[in-house]
Amino acid sequence: MPVMPRKAFTNLYVFLIAFAIISLSADICFLGRNTSGEPGMEGWEGMPDFKVFWVSARNLDYRMSPAAQDPSVKSTLQRKYPVYDKNERFYHFRYSPFMALALIPIGRITYPAMALFLWSIFCNIIFLSAVLLLTRRLSRDFNAPDTHRYIILWGAFLATARYYLMILGQGQTDALVAFLFVVFLLAYLDKKEILCGVILALILQMKLLFLPLLLYFLVRGRIKLLTSTIVSFFALLFLPACFIGLSETMALLKNWMDILSMTVTSQLLNLKNQSIAYGISVLLLKNSYIKENVRPEYLIYPLSGLFTLFSYMAILWFRRSARNTNEIKHDYIEISMLLIVSLLFAPTSWEAYYVNLIIPLAITILFTLRSRKRGLLCAAMGMYFILSCAIGTDLTKYIPGVNSFRFINISLGTIFLLFAMIYSYIKNIGQSGNTPYNSSSLFQEPVKP
């Protein structure tokens, strides 16, 4: 590779400039599309998810004000300013009351355009931090040369760009979840189980689809991690009681459960659902007898549970069979597999959730670079890119029938990623985590004394 292009490729400032250009361009584009109209009213043409927690946080903040504590108006204000609006047809606040409390600072920004812009900048920074932290730790643990380090950095970002742009377009919280999972991984590698529990509890306040992870850690005997998660989770749940009282907090928790039971079930057959349990259920429901006699949730929920349990058994077997290999290396694979299983087999799995593939992608790219024979691995990664990153985007909009593809293409692509990750790991079992590379690289590195 020519010297100047390689220097540009392995220059952190070049990556930061490219990231800033892509992110800020997306911020500005989506800002104009999503924030026309009056604050909190129907003028928000894009109906971004951001509007949901912006309004809910504002309503909770107003209900905490001294003027709202007057008993004569309190019940009226609770109906007028709901945190969980059951009359809304689709855009519901599905997070815990703690998240409404935590988001009050963004809810206090009166102008929606300013609020969404600041939230977008926050998402830019938090996702960039996730990519940099993960790459830095991987490079340290596996003594990666500069070229490989930047291949991981660029590759992990570009291979999750579809989901990242979706997050910016809708103002979702998944960039924050991805960052928290990176911090969780770092704490897991360092055996800081109490910190792992606190981080997982924070994630569960936003995404209950990761709740089955508690079962896995229970079977793994990670009691400290499990205890920390449960204690932290309930502490966060009841933290709003310090501001609005226990009775109102209990009412909000009930409303949260009601919203979840109502909205999750109603969205099981949404065409954008990427769950494999959903995909199989859709095929089964084409049978007229099954369609007439079985409700969709009675198919999707059991399939989701069975697939998750069998996957956990496979991960536990995989860990036991690899117990004599490098422990740090297997910790990376274990967390990566748990994330993939959570995304593939949840009852509902939306496109933005797959930004959490940043961890499995980074480790797969690293192991692929360390492998001597990469043909099969590159083919699998290519299939991941086509199915998960290209179909349904501007990259394929000119191909008839592909851009309108409405099935579990992202999940199907993720299966190829899972294969590439496991296969590349097996190819690297014999190498210790801190051993310098001795395999051929994509770009020949000079030998350092």
C-alpha cells in the first residue's frame, strides 16, 4: 500500500473528521425533516421517537412542579400531562419512569429543534466514544498493529452506519445502549461484576429485551453480577419516588407495564420486525388452520423463549469446550454471542437495535485479520454486509424488488456474522491474547525490533 494513503488511513484525525462530516450532515438533514410544527403538537412531520421521551420528560417535570402538587388539580394534571399516553396509537413511551426522570434536562429545552439537535450531538459523541473505547481495548488486549487497529475502527463504524443513521433519523436511545454495552464489556473483562450489574440495570431501564441475560448469568454462577443487577434495577425503578412520592411512582410503574403489554403485542407482526421468531411465525401463519386457531403471540413468544434457551445452552457448551483457551478472548466471544442471541430471538427486534453489533463486528474483524485463510470469512462478512447493511437502503434502491424487501434480512445477515465470528475464533484458538501477529496481514507491516 502506498505510504501516503496508509498514513491517511491510520491517522485518527482523518477518522474523526470523516465521522464528524457524516454525523453532522445526518443531524442537519434529519433535524429539518423532523421538527416542523409547534413543540409537542402534531406538526412534527417525521414523528421521531425522540418526540416521545421529550414530551414524557416534560410532562413528568411539570407534574413535579410545586403548582402541580395542589390536591384540587393534581388528578386533572395527571390526565392532561401523561407520562404514558394510552390514547396514542403508535408512538408510546416504553421506558421506565426512571428514564423519564433522567431525561428531564432534555425535556426542559422548550424548542424541539434545539432539543433534538442537542440530543443528536449527544448521540454522535456517545457512539464515537463507544467505537474508540472498544477499538482501544481490543488493540491493547491483542497487541494489534496500527493498520489492523484502523481497519477495526473504520470497519466497525461503517458496518453499523445503517443503524447509527437510523438512530439519528428517529432520535432513539440505542446509541446510548451500545455505549453502555461497551462499558459493560470492559467491566466484564476486568471482572468488575458489581459495575457490570449497575450498567446492565441501566440498559434494562430502556430495553427489556435484554432481560433474559439474567437467566444466563444465573446459570453461569455470576451471583455477584446478578445480585448487583437486580438491586440496581429496582433502586432505579423507585428513584422517582424521591421526587413525586411512592404512590405516584407505583401508578407510573403500572402504566409502564400496561403500555408494554399493549404495544409489544400489537407490534409483533409489524413488517419491520427483524426477529427470527417473528419470521418463522409469519411462515407458519400462512397455514390457514394455524392462522385461524393460534394467536400470533402464542407462536412468537414460545419460539422466542425456546430459541433463547437453546442458544444459551450452546453458549455454555461452547464456553466449557473452550475452557483451556485464552480467557479474555473467550470473554469477548461470550458477550458477542449473547448480544447476537438477544437481537435475533427477541419477540420484537427493530433495526436500530442492531447498532449493538458493534462489539461482535469489531472482534470478528480482528480475528479475521489474524487468520491465514480468509476466503470463507470474507465471503460470510460480505453476505452480512449485503443482507444487513445494503438491502433496503439507498445502496439497493435502484434494484427492482430488493429495496422493497420486507423480511428479516438484517437477522439473516447477522447469522452470517455469527458464523464468521465463531469460525474466525476457532482459527485463532491457538494464539494467546497478547501474542503479536504472525499471520499475513492485508497490508504488510514493517517488522519492529
